[in-house]
Amino acid sequence: MQYLLPRLRGWGEALSRQSGGSGRGGGAGGGVGLRGPGETKLETDRRRINTRIAKLKRELSSMRTIRDTKRATRRRNSVPAVAIAGYTNAGKSSLLNRLTGAGVLVEDALFATLDTTTRRATSADGRVYTLSDTVGFVRHLPHHLVEAFRSTLEEVAQADLVVHVVDGAHPDPYEQVRTVREVLSDVGADKLPELLVVNKVDAADEETILRLKREWPDALFVSAHSGAGMAELKAAVEARLPRPAVEIEVLVPYDRGDLVTRMHVRGEVMHVDHEDSGTRLRVRVDAELAGDLMPYLVTAGD
């Protein structure tokens, strides 16, 4: 909308110059001070666009509040967040579908994803984390567009890990990577841990893949379309999730199964034994959950 406004003005002025009143010729069709025929429509269009911009800004502000609330809840529950970022049309939504079965819109088009889709995932050891699909980036994104997309890109800036997806079949994947990292820097996400993932390996020729592997030896090479490399990607994501800070051993009575569930969801369970008096677990958990578990702490010699 902001891009359209100045171009709309130029178009209207051109119409006015072509057919405006000249004061010559008399009759009903002319006269000094008459407006050009495009001017009324121009003002109407301009008002409609400004109204639309104001409405979109209100919606963006509202969406930001909702996302802030959801993120605060996830942080309070110590749920790690993974953001899938990358150049537009790199296959991010397809990747999210493969990893979580999210059913996100997949379309071969620029900006097919314009809002953030966040889905829950579970690691092999039972920990819950979130995966978010984000808007695709483009080269030299104008500043007012960065601001417009900021509400969706916030999900990247707040993540614990960025899965940076590159289109391996694109003519210039290096430029894609440079562009994405530039926009990540604009939203303050350039210091986050990054996992580089080259997608669409089934559509790229073998020589290109070999060259990219030499250029990016730590990258993962996958195909969201065929499923190749997806198990390795899921394992790599889980290995990079932040580990809870506090390691303790507890003996939880059998009637407190809710605590055992919370440890599996929010923590990292390293050992489990079932004893007569309850479940003994050695776990890594966040400080808040560790506080709730203090009454069941196993001390040396127990």
C-alpha cells in the first residue's frame, strides 16, 4: 500500500494533464478551474489506501500483542523455539510440513507465507519445542517493508535456533544466503545459533550439490519434496536445542505423575527407575521446575 501511494499520485496527475479544463472552446466540456476527470477518483483511491494502511497497522499491532503473550507463556514453560527462515520460495513451509505435519499452505509464489505459523514438535527424548515458519526474505527489502514484516520476523528474533533454508536449485544460492543474513541482522537475529539447510537437492544437479557441500561443509542437504535427509535434519535440530540448566535427581511418589509428565515435557530425562516408593529420575530442568521438585530431591546416600 505504501509503495502504491506515490505511484497512484503520478498516474492521477498524468490523467489530469491529459484531459483537464483549458478554458478554451466554451461549451459544457471545459472551463477555467475545472478539475481533471482523474482527480476525484485519485482522491478516493488515496483515501481508501490510507484507510487500509491504518487498518493493517492496527491489525499488526494486535497480532504483536497476541504473539508476545504466546511467547511469554512458552518462555515461562521453558519451551525452546526454532524458527525456519530463508529466501522466499526456498521451501520453508514444505519443510515445516515434513517436520510436524502442520498442513501449512505450500505455493510456488513470492510471499506465499505472510504470517507466522507456529507448530508444536516433540524430540526423540520427549521434550516439547516449537517450530515457526516465517515470511520469505527478498534482496534489498525496502525499510518500510522490513517494518511491515517485523511482526512476523519477531518470531525469528525470539528463537533459540534459526533453521536457515536455502534453495539448492536456485541459480545463485550464495546471494540468497547473503540476503537472508542481512535481513536477520536488521531484526536483531544475526547473533542466534544458525543451522544451514540446503533444500530441493532432488531438483539440483550433482555438480551444484558437490560445490555447495565444499562451500558449506556444516550444512545439511535435504529434500522436503521427497523426504531425503529429513530424519538427519530433525536429529540435528534436537541436538541444538538449549539444554535445561539444573541437573538433579528426584524420587517422585506415584500419585504425583503430573510432575513426571512436566519433567518429560520441559526437561531432559537422563535416567528413570521405578521403585517401591515412587519413580526415581535423574533430569535436567529449568530453575522454576527445579524449585517445584525440591521436596522430592534425592540427597547423597539416599
